[in-house]
Amino acid sequence: MTEPRTLEVDLGARSYPIIIGGGLLGGAFDLSSHLVGSDCLVVSNETVAPLYLKSLKKNLPDRAVHSINLKDGESFKTMASVESIIDCLVSAHTNRDTTVIALGGGVVGDIAGFAAACYMRGVAFIQVPTTLLAQVDSSVGGKTGVNHPDGKNLIGAFHQPRLVLIDTDTLVTLPDRELRAGLAEVIKHGVISDAEFFEWLEVNIDALLARDADALAHAIHRSCEIKAAVVSADEQEKGNRALLNFGHTFAHAIENCLGYGEWLHGEAVAAGMVMATDLSDIEQPAGERIRDLIAAAGLPVLPPAMDAKKLRAAMEMDKKVRAKRLRFVLLKSIGEAYIGTDYSESLLNKVFQNAGL
């Protein structure tokens, strides 16, 4: 077994490690030492808990371990789910030295993190992501929250974890569709920040789809490096952290218009990245490379059929909107992104048309 890799999210007194490796659940990592007190609540879902909850508990000897399993899927990313977690914390008589552990994908992590932020005005929180998308993106950075019927992630808080524990062995049980969805966020990191990594992805996309362990470990490590650096410099998205939302203005609107859960988040991000590239002033060969890599990953390059006016209205609820003006993450080139409002409605309409809307 190779030695786990460790990264640091540098936030001063609230800094925390990201541990990446195989076999970390079930004893290869001392998770218990990262708990604040003597008890914890493991939040998982009906799909993941039967696979990994038992192994996780082996990492928590001599601890009082409570657990709750949520329904699986984006449609359950609601205040009702948060309330069920808080009800569990109350019924277990936990106090401010308890630790909430999220065991699952991005939905579980977002809900559990928000519940931890709310309970007793904030208790400790650990991320144990089991999907590729959560491992390379949502588990890092402290964004927590739930959806509102009128917009994705409109209810939430910044609440940093004490630890992100990434056991790459959990990807063995990940469905192919969810693996591809996670690759969307991996591709995003290369597009916005690292042209060399993007080129590596072009060469290694087949290995990633085949679940080559070394290729996946490198993709996860580099993605976490990129995100950790951005979060360390701009924790609460007041500046360049918004660059991590490349394609997401379109993607969140797509998810909202379809109904949460119809498309996976990564699938919507994939189509959204193509639309954001189309909106950017970028040389066509670069745009074609982005589209080709997304397609090679088995991800959609077009949004589903929907009303363009409805999609445009949903985009108005994007959290980057300022003074009623949409702000997009746009590209100068592969590896260089910026936040801009210098688009025209006619160009935006052309992007919709090119997407078949």
C-alpha cells in the first residue's frame, strides 16, 4: 500500500489536512484522533452506508457513534433533511463537543456540513467523501447548504471541516455515471487554472474512465491542490474563489429547470462549461479541445431541451449576480479564467441558440 498523500488548506487557526490514499477507512488512518469529544454522528445515505459505515466505525474505537442515513439524491438536499440530522443530534443528547462526520457524496457532505454549522451555532465537522465529484471538489472549502425550489444552494453557510479523508478505494463501487460526473469537476480545474494538467487529462482520459488507480490518484491530488490554493487565498468567495464556478451559472439553472436530481451535478456542469466557453473570447481550437475532452469523458456537451427564457430566468438567482447583472466565469485561454460582466444579451442568446435552446 502506498503512503497517503497529505495537503493542507491554509486558513490560519482553522487550517485542516486533506488525506488522500487507499485503504484509509477501517483502520489505516487514525480518524478517532480528529474528533473533538467522545461522541460523533455519522451522516450517510441509504446507498453508501451499507458499503462503508461498518468500516468507518472501526476507525472510531471507544467512541459513542450515532448514525443517520438520508435518502439518496439531490432532490433530498432540503431543509427537511437538515432538520432530521439536528433532531438526531438532539435525541442523542450531544453537545458542542460532538463531531458530525459526512460519509458520502456531495449531497451528503453539503447537508451534513450545514447541519453542523447550525447545531448549537456550530460543531466540528469531518468530510469523508465517497464519490469522485465530492473528493475533487465539494468536500474541500467549507461550502455547505441545501437547495431552495427557486435556486440551487441558496441556503447555506461557510463551515470548514477539521479534516477531509479521501479513501480512493471507495471509487471501486462508484457507478460509471457518477464517475463521469466527477470528471467534469476535474476537467474544470484544468480549464481554469492549469493548462499542463488539462493536457495530461487529454492523454489520460481513457485511463481515468477505466479507473486506473494511479491516474485517479493523480487527478484527485492535483484537483485538491488547485482548490486548496484558491480556498486558502479567498475563503468566502469575495474574489477569485468564484473562478471555481466555471460553467456553474448555466449548470445550476439547468438543474433547477429540470428538477433537482434529473441530471447529476457534474453532467450539468459539463454542459455549462461548454456554454461558458462559447460565451468566452477564446480561440476556437482551444474551445474545441474543451468540448472534445468533455465528450471523451462521456459527458453531455449540450443541455437538455428546455425553454431558453426559463433558463435565463433561473440564472438570475445565481449567487454571483451583482446589481441585477449576471457575472460569468469566462476564459482567456485554457488555464486562465476571469470573472466578467462584459457580455451582451445578444451574445448570450447566441450561446443559447448554439446549445439548441
